[in-house]
Amino acid sequence: MLNSLRLRLSGVVAGLPPTYWFLWLGTLINRLGGFVTPFLTLYLTDQRGISVSQAAFMVSLFGAGSFIASLVGGELADRLGRRPVLLLSFLLAPVNMLLLGLARSVELITLLTLLQGFFTDLYRPGVNAAVADLVPPAGRARAYGYIYWAINLGAAFAPALAGLMARWNYFWLFAGDALTTFLFGLVVLWGVRETRPEAARPSASRVMLRERLAVMRREPLLLAFAGLALVFGTIYAQSVVTLPVDMQAHGMRPDQYGLAIAGNGALVVLLGIPASHVVSRWPRFWTMAAAALFLGIGFGMTAVSTTLALYALSVAVWTVGEILGAVIAPVVVADLAPVELRGLYQGVYGSAVGLSHFSGPVIGGWVLGHL
């Protein structure tokens, strides 16, 4: 039994260098402390007396900051290197988070929320580019899949911990979130060296941005893929925007929505790592096609769902699509990117995902209200 466990563990870590595992560990720590985002709307309305509509707008500014951060972070990761951008994000985000928890005026909270979205997600293109630097193409599906699994494992526990902390004092949500982000910075400072390949450094630092963008525009597959990511994200956003409203319209209680959506996190944690191994052997674009199919069927099932069991089944179906897409999408972007544009390519993809945080609520709300 011990030998079998060792074989399985060796299969998990095979081909992934120590630097990668520091990035993985930092991601898990950071996501375990993701306390503020799930409770930000409640904090603004309950503790600061802001109206629901105004709070929703302010939370959307977090997404605006994230959208900008993806583009800026990707370009900086190519020009300055992955490590400086990661450290910049992990040192500034905690400070801004503490200021946000202490802010009282609506204007200051609005500005700090926008900045928090920027500083929080500035590092993401750098991490994805670093994984592409560290891991050969054959192992990238596993590498990105493990990070996706760590994100969801942390997200499964963070809201429960945040709920307990909020009953005591809301400020501790901001302090805990800031602390875990800072710890990710310490992990990078201690265990992560610069991964940007030598071949990319002269070209990335000397070429003008417009020339780099011109190279990117000559890769229509990237732009098409970013467009698909925007569509995926817009549809996926309905899981927290219109799905709870639809379930309520069919007589479901909030706790029943929570029960149905909990199946999403459970399946991701259960299937994330096995899927990373299996998907690595599948054709990239056929896998994305399968992801789209599961996503479409799953959310389409909502149209005929009237019971908790049917809603839970629909969540399970689109979760399979989510897992496939989340594992393989950054792999496709990494495979497409020239070595000197890895950060920028990941940033363009990430910005499309960030933009869906706007398009999802706007389009879903309009469709539900008018059609």
C-alpha cells in the first residue's frame, strides 16, 4: 500500500520542478484567505449602509481593476520579468486591502475597490507565463490543472471561515485576506527565482508595445480564443447572477441554491486532479469543444429545471465543462505564445475573463428582465 501511494505521488509530481510547487503552494495559501470578495457586497450594505444597487456597482469596479490588471500585468511580466510583477502585486495588494477595510467614505471605498481589483490580479498573467516557462508543453495541462484545483480547494473553505470571522468583526476579513496575500509574496521571495527565458529578455525589453501588439494581432487564433473566453465567462457568470433568481422563482429557498451550487466546488475538488492527467492526453481543441458542449447543456438544462434534483444535475453537467475549460484554456494560450510574448498572451486571455465579470451580470440581468 505504501509503495502504491509512492507511485501515485511520483506520478503527480513528475515533470514539475520545485519552483512550480512554490507557486502552487502560494496559490493555495492565497485562496484559503480569499475572505473579502464573497462578502464585499454584504459588507458594503450591512456595515457601510450603502444601497444594494450602489454596492453592486462598486463591486463591479473590482472586475474593472482585474480587467486592466490582466493587460498591464502581462506586458510587465514580459518586460520586467515574472518575479518582480508577482512581488509588486503581493506587496501592494495587502496594503490596499487594509486601507479598504478602514475606509469610511463612499468615494474612498470606490477608489480602493478599483485599485484592489488591479493589485489583486496583477500577478495572474505572470504566474501563467511562469508555468509555461517552467513546464514543457506535454506537462502543462497537469500544471495548470493543479493550480486550478488549489484555487478551488481554497475557495471551498474561505467563505465558511469568512462567515465565522464576519460574526466577530468584519475588519478581520480584510486583515486575514491581506495576510495570506502577503504570505504568497514571502513564498515567491524565498522560493521563486526569475523564470523568464534568456531568449525572451532582449526582445521583450526593447520592442515597442505597438510592435508587440502587431505581432499578437497576426495571431487570429488568440483573439478568437479570447472571444470564446468572454462568451464562456458570460455564461458561467449566470451561476451567481441569474441562477439563484431563477431557482427562487421556482420556489427554491436560498439554502437550496447553496446546496445545489455546493456540488460545483465538490466536483472540482474531486475531479480536478484526475481530469488534469486525462486531459493532458487529449487534443486541445476537441477538449475545448467538449467543455463548451457541457457548459451549454448544463446551463440550458436550467430552462426545464423545476426541482432541486434537476438544478443540482444541471450544475454537475456544467461543472464538467468548467473543469475541462479551466484545465486546457491556459495550455492553449501558452502553446500559441511566442516565448517573448507569453505574459502578454496570458494577459489578453485573462482580460477577456475579467471583462465577462461585467458582461455576465449586464446581459444575464437584461435577458431575465425582458425575455
